[in-house]
Amino acid sequence: MDKSQFEVGRAYTRHEIRKVLGGDVVSNFPKQDGRVAYCCVAQYTHPQAPEIIFVNRSMQMIGAARQVATQSEGIPVFVYYRYREEPKAYQGVFMAERYSEDRAEIVPLAMKVSRQDVTALLYMKRVSD
């Protein structure tokens, strides 16, 4: 399978995703060859994913989200719904529209899911399936 063979709505394991796209199997923004290869987040901690990704205090996540915001190509986005181990549903290829550290934007969204660790928002738009 190559990355053009992912089907929107179909679920894939992290190992299947990694086999095609590279990167690690635990981070939200795995990297391959110095670029962010894809995004994988939980719906319960990122309730508006894939359009809005919460960025936590981790310097690794902040750096990767900022990198996504400057990359010229889109990245595949996968969302899982309950458990880290469950397959991840492919959402399509998305590009960053903008990256925001504006507390006035962050706080109301983060409060809806009782998250106090959100330091930024990564706004994404679909560019292809």
C-alpha cells in the first residue's frame, strides 16, 4: 500500500500507517526525513479534529505543529475515537491554515474538554482525500 491508497473513513493501525508513511508509532506528529509525515490524534482530546488540533505544552509537539504550519505540502490526518491501541480512521490530507497561541481562542475550546494543557491551536483544512 502507498499513501494514495488510504481510504477516507477506513481505520488503520499505527503499524500499518508507519509502514507506509514512516515516523514513530506514538507521537501526534510523527516525522520522517525531517518532515512531519502525518498527524494522529484522539477525538476525545481533540474534539474538533481534524479541523482543529490542540497543541499541548510538550516542546516536541509545539515544534512539530509549528513545522506543519510552515510545510508546503499537506499531511494525512488520522483520528481515533476511544483508545490509543484502536485503529485510526483516515480523514484525508490536510494543510495548516494557521497556528495560534492566542489565549482568547484557546481557552473556550480547551475548556469544553477540560484541558488545561493546551498552549496553541493548529487550524487545518482538507486539501484532498
